Amino acid sequence: MGVKLQNIIIRKKIDYQELAGKIIAIDAPNIIVSLFNFTRKNPDGTYARLILDRTQRPISHLYGLLYRINFYYSRKIFPIFCFDGKVSELKKVITKDQLKDFIFIERWYNQAIANKNKELARQIALSKEYMWQNIIKESKQLLGALGVPYIESPASAESQCAYLVKKGIAQHSNSQDFDSLLFGCPSVIQNLSKSLRRKVQGRWQYQKIQPVQINLIKNLTNLRISIFQLVDIGLLVGNDYFKGIEGIGPKKALILIRKYQTLESLILKEYQNYNFRALTPEIIKEVRKIFLFPDVDERVNNIFWNPLNNTRSFSILCEDHNLNKERVENNLEVFQRNYYQCRHYFNQQEKTQKKFQITLENVL
């Protein structure tokens, strides 16, 4: 879902050259979901289907991740992927139950494949209990084989991305959602795509896009609010943890928060105009805590980008999923070349920065 703040947030167009030599924290679930926009269309153009392999499992995320990381390296960008951990109960999803379901369904799927029951395997592979959990599992396996670091957050992937940027480990976070701002992320990059286009939701149409940067401090200054008040706006318009208040959009929420300063004062003064019954003190406290004091993994000082494990990558893509061998080999070859060029660029940049620092110290 994400929080709908696009109507009040200012975004600056940014060139890829400005991102060269940067480390970007990637909201992995958000990006992986977007990879499923690249699907096959029926001849009549009325229905888009997921691209499946011979084992009836989706493969868009595998090709998509390979192409996307290849693109990052070609632009001299080092990515760190962050995954969700335990999902808040406010989302009404219990991760433990999902995991139990997945383990059981995975065994059922493997048995269907062993019995060569293609139709049953297809039904299981596309079921909600199996598909997303398996996609995340396979994405992590592929990232490991490609030598790309990833972090499993104790809670939200976006909060982990925000933490990496706040600590200076990464320079930007990459997500199409605006929740990163509520988590206090100083800089968010959107529309980071090689194709420079995005599929229109619900249609087989594409719109042109350009990378944009969202600077949190500049936006808070422009809106004349604090990060605390931005979270309150997020509560009013709705987010992943609360559905919002009917009749209040981002512009109206901004006006109300500016006028009353706090959510509690707003509710006290405007209770006759809006239905705030679902917005209890307990909900307000819990959602504020999620955004302002998120649970993150702080043990992230040693992060490395390694050369790809060609054998392991080939095994995942070709042996496990039966993808086109020649196509995979060509892409892995380009991937390896882009990786070394990216690493060389970072090394040269680091030497230049050290030389500049020594010269500056001598001058001072």
C-alpha cells in the first residue's frame, strides 16, 4: 500500500551521473514486486500472465534481478538489498504462520514435481501461500550467488534502508513508496530503471519516467512541519499500519496538522467533522513508535560486494529453473565485467578522496 504523499512532496530530477560512485539501499520487496510488470500478454491483449518456467514457477524476479543489478553496476552503483523481517501485527499478517504454511506447501509442490503432476504443481506454484515466500527465498539465493549483499531486517525493509542512509553506510534509499520518509530516510531515489518507463497499473501501457530524488530535510522545511508531524500526516492519510481517516487526503492532512500542530489536538477540535473512532491512542502510539523508533539491524558495518559465483548462479537459473543457457551465460559474462568496472571506479574514487583529504590537511 504505502503512504500516499506524492501530492505534497517535492522531487528533484537527477541524472545517473550524479549517482555514480554511490551506495544505494534497495527496498527489496518493493523492487521485486515491480519486476512482475514484465509479463506475457495474450494474443487478444486482454490478460497478462506471469512468465513461468517448466516447473510452473514464475521467473520474472530472477531475470529481473539479474538485469537490474547489471544495470546498477553499469552505472557505477553498488546496491545493498534489504528484506522485511517480522511483519507488524497491525498489518494483520503473522510471519510465523506464513512460514509454517510455506514449509508445508513447499513439500507439497516438490512432491507434485516428483510425480510429474504439472497441473497440480502450477496451482501450488501460483498460490498465495507459496508464490511470494518462494520468490523472496529465490531472490536471496540469487543475490548470494551474484555476490550482492543483502540484509534481513528485524522488521521493515524500508526502515532498514533508512537506517543505512542515516548512518552514512549508503547515500540513498531506493523505493517507489514514500514510507521511507516517515522512517526518517534523508534521501530517497525513485524511478531507478534502465528502461526509463513504468507499466501503468491495471493496463498494458507504459509511461516515461526519470530518476528523481526526495530530500527529507528540504521537504520538511518546505512543508513547515517536523518529522513527528509527517508521521501524523501518514496516520491521517493511511499507511501500511493504519487505513487512514475517510475524507482526509495529504493536502487536507497538511493543513490540519499545521493548524493544530498535534494529532491529539486535531482529533479534539475536529471530532465532529471526521470519524476518528478507529484512530485510538493505542494505535497512534504504536504507529509512531514503528516509524520514529523502528527496529533495525545495527550490525551492518562489514558489507562486501563480491565477484559472482558463476557455477552457483548458473545452477539457480538454468538447472533449477531451466532458463535459456546461452542467454544466461551471456548476461553473466556482462555482469562480471560490469562488476569489476564498478569496483575499479569505487577504488579510484576512494584513492582520489584520500589524496584530497591529505592535501587539505597539509594546507590547513
